[in-house]
Amino acid sequence: MADRKVFSDSVVPLPDHSGVTPHGLMVNLAEAPDTTQAMPLLFSLGLAEDQQAALEAAAASGKRLDRKQIAEGFGPSQAAVDNLVTWLKQNGYQIDHVPPDRSGVYATAPISQIQSSLQVKIVPVTKDGVTYAGAQNAPSLPADVGAPVTAIVGLQPYRRPHKHFRAAARRRNRSRLAPDGSATPNIANEPPYFPSELLRAYGGAASGLTGKGQTIAILIDTAPSKADLEAFWKAAGVPADFSRIDVINVSGDSLPPQEGEETLDVSWTSGIAPDAAIRVYCAGELSFTALDLALDAIIADLPSVDGLNQVSISLGLGETFFGGPNGEVATQHQKFLKLAAAGVNVFVSTGDAGSNPDQTGHSPTGPLQAEYESSDTSVIAVGGTSLELARDGSIASETAWASGGGGRSVLFKRPAWQQGPGVPAGADRLVPDVCAAADPNTGAFLVLHGKPTAIGGTSWSAPVWAGLCALLNQARVNAGEQPLAYLNPLLYPLGGANGFHDVTSGSNGAYHAGTGYDLVTGLGSPNLAALLASLATAGAGATRAAPQVAPVE
């Protein structure tokens, strides 16, 4: 294959015989897939080394680069894209989308065309009772066409992240769960909690901040129902309204029904920051090609959407299930890196199966591992706690949630900013960075399918942090400052009482909470009053001119 470029990192090879793989996939070579079936792929075009280095340096330095250049100026040459598009069309692909930053080409073709053009064998693969068409071997492209391509994403669509929300196993103070969603609590600060109670516990009740002027993006597959949101706002006393919610159907296809994740994310970001605009980027499904398309839509919106400075994502998959160095991870990392360099803080939940998540993300029976996307060095990884409030609304106790994700990354090296009291020695990226309430047994108040309920998971803690970030950015703008740059390089120097409630007890299995940083709760849960004092008027986040980096020719 001297004249072809092989993309070994774009698939995990499947066995050459039928049977169950070590990761629980059923490979059936006795049957052939429907070769007329259409398969969407992303041909990812990577950044040049100097472009990526410039973005990494900007994010690590706590500076914000110009958003128009981020959205359009960091990527391959138009000639490289045109060459790839021409080849794809000649080989029977339909071109679906090329983002403004030219970071990839989304294209669809029948399986028969994909097999012949990429020299790959597609076989039936069953996971969790659903049968997919998946690549058995690594794809390849002609060397001149494939030179700027870093990965071909979508050839194994059964590899996809899962949602991080958990229903409550038990209910407390049922008066909050009245059938019409209009109940008010008989006893304040009893679970399931309202946004106002978490704001008070985390030092934000007296700030007077509402997120005005800020925009929070949420990446998920579908959108919540208007009725559920309005019932939640009424019951929780949240002064928000649906006019502040924009739903972006990224693919234009029919959206799946609500499962709870989308409702939790929108309800609680709007609950913490009721005057912020919420943009729900609906991917339609959770395949990596669909999620990449949604991330590209967020990046493309940066120059035109005011205040788009925070994103909430509550998805993940154990790193070992990616199969080592991986094109899907490299593709998403470059998108997260662009967001971080633009001063967009992406809060990602760490998972709900402790230190050993399995393939489903719901059982602690897998290998010791962190989950991606939270392990990416360009996002803020949010772990979980078990929070109990006193009658006056203060924190009575806060311990590490037993099912909160956390650990050492095998995909990313230790960033320079990840240091401080409690940070263990080593060369690997550690998660989480921060934490917040996640235990479903206390739980977040929610209205889903018209019924009040309690729900939790790190899918609760991530949108809480995204909402708090909107409050921080509002305070900075009010003080005449630029919004925050990428937060992690700014948070780690603060430590302890300068920004956090240090969570010192509890375990997620292999790791234990302790003084300072730990692999269950990170730096700690938020103390918004302290964060405001440290960050609201400090010089963190001043915009500077982007370095002049030429695109690849």
C-alpha cells in the first residue's frame, strides 16, 4: 500500500471470525451487511503542528484569541479540502457539509462504495441488542488525497458515548414531587434540591447575578419539551422563560424523544443563570460524526453569537474502549482546543460508574479508567459529590459521590497547569478538575414527561458549573473586563478557600477524597463568592491578537 495512506487510528480492528469480542461486541461474519445502506463519515482534516502548538499555548496561558480567526483561520488550505471533495465525489460520495474552518468533510455513501474506495471490509456488529455495520480493518486513502486527513470518523458507529444521568433510588420530602409540578417545599433545603438552594450553598445567593448577557451552549441529542421546562421553572421559582431557549437541530433530521438528559441540562443551566440565553445543539444521535457536526456548529457560531462563553456536555465513554491512540479523540480534541483558545469553557461530566466504568457507563465493573470527553486537556472535568444541606441552607456535609468518575488518563499527558496541593506526581492528565452535587439519592428537582421527579449523576454537576461560569462572566463584563479565558489554568493556582469547598472524605472505588486536589472531587465544589473575589475583576482573560500562523498549503 505504498501509494495509500492507512488510518490505523480510525478503527479498533475486529477479529477475522464470528464471536463475542472482549468488549462485548458480537461480530457476525456469516451475514453480509446491506451494501446499499448509506453510511455517514467525517474525513477529519487536522491542524498543522505549528497551528496546534499556537492554540495549545494560548489556552494554557489564560488568554483569549480572536474568535473570527478561531472559527475560520485555523485549518488546512482550501486547496486540500477541494482535492478531497473532488475525490469523494468521483468515488460516489454525497458531500453533506464542510465547516467554515475547513476542519473536515462530512460525506455519505453506500457501504458498497465505502468498501471499495477505502479498501475496508464492513461487517455486522451487534452491541446492546442493536446491530450496526462496522469496519473490520483500517481504512485507507490514496496518498495524495489522504495527506491532510488525520482520521476517518464513523466507520464503527457502535462506539459512542453514553449519557451521565441517574434516576433517584429513593425519594425524600415528597411534597416537592406533586403530580402537577406546582408544589412548593414544606421544608426549605430538603432534597430534591432547587437551583436556588444550590446557589445559596455554593455562595451565589447574594451575588445578584443572573447570567444576563451570557449564552450557554448545551450539546446533546435532542431538546426538552416546552411544557416540562415551564413546569420546572414554575415549581422551582425560576424567573426564566422559553424565549431565551434556542434549539438548533444540527442535522435537520427528526429528533429522538426526551430521555431526561436534555431536560436536566436545560432546566439547571437556566435555573442557575435564569437570564442567560441557552442554545441547545441537538445532534440527533450520539455517534461521533453527529457530535462532531454539533461541535463544528458551536465553533462556527462563535463570531456571531453574543456571550457564547460556556458549554455543558454530559456524555462520556471509558478511554480503554477507544482502543489506544485514536482518531476520534484527536478529532474532538482539536475542536475543544479551538473553543478553549477562544475563551469558551466546556464543562464535561466525568461519569456515573466510579473509577471503573464499564461499556455502558452505568456499572463499576469495567477496567480502571477515566472517561473521555472529560479527560480532554481543553475541557473542565466535573466530578460529583453527595451534598446535604442544613436548615439554613448552608452545607451540612459534602462528600465524594461513590459513583462519581475520576482517574488518570491514558490518552492525554499532564498539562503544565495541573499542579498544586494534593496533585499526585505523574505524567498523565488527571480528572476531575472540579465537582458539584451529583448524588441522585438527594438529587435535583426536575419535571420530565409532565411528572416531577428527582434525578442526579454528574449530568447534574456539569450544567451547574456551566451556569456558575455564566455568572462569573457576567460579573467580569459588569466590571469592564473581558470574559474569562480557559478556566483550568486560572483555577489551579487558586486552590482551597480562594475558590472552593475542599471535599475531603468519600471514595469512588479506587480513589479517595482528601485535602487539596484528589481524583474524586478535583479541586473541590464551587464557592462562588470566593471565585468572584479571585476572578471577577482580575486580569484573567484579556483578548489578544491571534498569532499569525499560515494554513497548510
